[in-house]
Amino acid sequence: MVAKITTGKNIRGALHYNENKLAKGNADLLLANGFIDDSDSVNLHDKLVQFREFTDKNKRTKTNTVHISLNFSPKDELDDEKLKKIAMTYMEGIGFGDQPYLVYQHFDAAHPHIHILTTNIREDGKRIETHNLGKNQSELTRKSIEERFRLIKAEDQKSEQAYILKPVSMGKAQYGQSETKAAIANIVTEVMRTYKFTSLAEFNAALRQFNVTAYRGEPESRMYQKKGLVYSVSDGDGNRLGVPIKASSIHSNPTFQNLEKRFGQNKEPKKQHKSRAVKAIENILTKPEAKDLDGLKEALSKKGIHAVFRTNDQGRLYGVTFVDNVTRSVFNGSDLGKHLSANALHQKFNIREEVSVVAYSKNQSQDETATEELAQGRSLVEEMIQGLFDEVPGEFLPENRPRRKKKKRRK
């Protein structure tokens, strides 16, 4: 865990910074410590009033704002409750446990992190000393928290350099250049190592964000039968481009057999991040911008969630996968609840009705042209019969055949 402390003179500005993130869907308010209302109901005005009740008691102190960010490794196992406990433990450790403070979780970076906003003016008007706060109290508390909550240590985290994945350039795919292979290998290795997926489809949902696709071959192919696997650069729809590379040629050995091991290992760790994903998606579904699938996808991306929708040729939504890039967990919609399944979303956005209207229009059109089609069918049959006669020598045509004498009926 890496802690960064910033002090300032404008608590209103720091508050608006976090609240703007909240309003845009790029942050969640996890905790409101020392406020009358809880975090779900306290509003911007109440937050500012609460802080000013403290800062106004010592107007001689100009530096009255403390803004802290706690940054975690993508490999840390975190959920909302754990983040709250870490925040409270940290604030107690640095001597701010009795102060009013707000804890926001931000989703605008590749690594998990929270922001804590507070004031260094106490309720009695006395000032909390912030000189060397980061060097002394923060460092001791940080190390204690890393041990207690089993977090990646700051020293190790810095060496990771908060690895940020970037999509492979599709322009290089057709040339099969060595840097393209290296880029694919880096992405596959990082996704396999840090994302929690339980199937190849979920693994691909995470990979395709970075223009990479894993492919086993057609079911009847030898590669599929032997559980082979290749990786290719792909476009946004998963269409493979360029020269594929074998899984066995990548240093991390992301073969299908090794992925299958990951499927089982990821089942339990993924569960603890389910509530965060459900809460985020349910919240977005209530927003006006989520009026259709495209709007939902764009709104979710601001929350750090990549949505993959699969539809058939008739426009029927038959599959949905959510990739939570904040917790690096991949979920099928049905895994999060029936209300987030493909069928439920299909009905919610009236896709079924749109399809049925098209079907109705087709049926109506068919009814209106039924007579015409029947007539055309009869005409076609007549033409075929006539064509057969045209190919037969003239002497065998009906008009050239000798007429048979009619038998007289006996009376």
C-alpha cells in the first residue's frame, strides 16, 4: 500500500473534486465518519457544513485541509468492507480517528485506490500537527496495515510500477513483427496472473479489451482435440488478425491446461468482488444515460466495468459478460443475479418487442402477398411443365399423338 498525503487551504475545492467524481460515476462514497447521516444519505451541503464547523473554530490556521490517497496493488484482494476497515485503521493510526472524514473509492486508474478527505482542525479549535505526518505516523501505520490485511508492500508495489495494460496496435498485426508478439505475451501474462475468470469465454472477455483473443480452433480440428491454444491480435469484435502465436511459446506458459487450473482457483476469490459489481451495475441501470445497451456500456465503463453483449442475427441478446477492471474480476450476467442476465436485460430494454414488431411486420407482409405468391407458384409450375414439353421431340407432344377411339358404354 502506498499512502500519499496532501495538505491545503481550500477544503471546499477538495470536496468538490471528489464529489464531481462521484457525480460522474467515477467514484463511490464508502464512508462518512463523524457525520450525522450515513454515507448513503449525507449530501454535499451537509458535508461542507460539517467540515466548516471545525475549520471556523480556528481561522488563524490557513492550512486546514488534509487529502489522503491510499493506493493498492491490482493483486490485493479488496472489497468495500475491507477498504472501510483499512481507512478507519489508517486514520486511527495517524491520529485522525476522531475527526470527520469522507472515504471515496475512485475508479479512474488502473489500480485500486481510495481518497480520504478530512481537516486537521479539532472540534475544540486546536490544530493537529501535520509536519512529518507522512514520514512518521503514516509510515508506521502503513506497514502495520500491510501486515494485518495482507497487502502487497509499498516497496514491492513500486517495483510493479502499477502495471497498466495498453491495447495491442492492430496496425502491426499484419506484419507479424516481434514487438507485436511481445505485446501479446505481456497482456496475456498479466491478464492470466491478475484477473479472476472461470472459463475461456470470461478470459477472452478480459483479453479483448486489449485487442487480444485466445483461440482453440474449431471443435473438429486437431488443435481443439489436443487442447491446443493460440493467441492473436483481434479487433473490437474479436475477429482475429495477423499471425497467431502458440500459447507454449509465451514465457508464462498460458496453455489451455494451465488456464483450466486457473478456472478452479479463481472461483472462490471472485465471489468476494461480486457485491461490488452488482451494486455498481444496479446503480447505473437507474441512470437516464443507461437507456439502451450502448448507453449502459458507456456508463459502466466510467465505473471501471467493461460490458460484453452478444446478440444473434435477429438481434436477440443471448449472452452478457461484465469485466470489473477495478477488482479484475469477470462475471457472466446470470452469475450476478437473474435481473442482470441476458434475458432480463433483453426484456428491460424492450429488445424483444423490437424483434417481435419486425416479426409481426413480416407476417403481415406475408399475409398481404399470400395470393400473389400462390399465383407466382402456379405460374412457375406451369413454366416447368411447358419446359419439359419443349425438350421433347415434336412427334411425342400431345397434339401429335394418335387419338384413341372412345369406347361406347353399354346400355
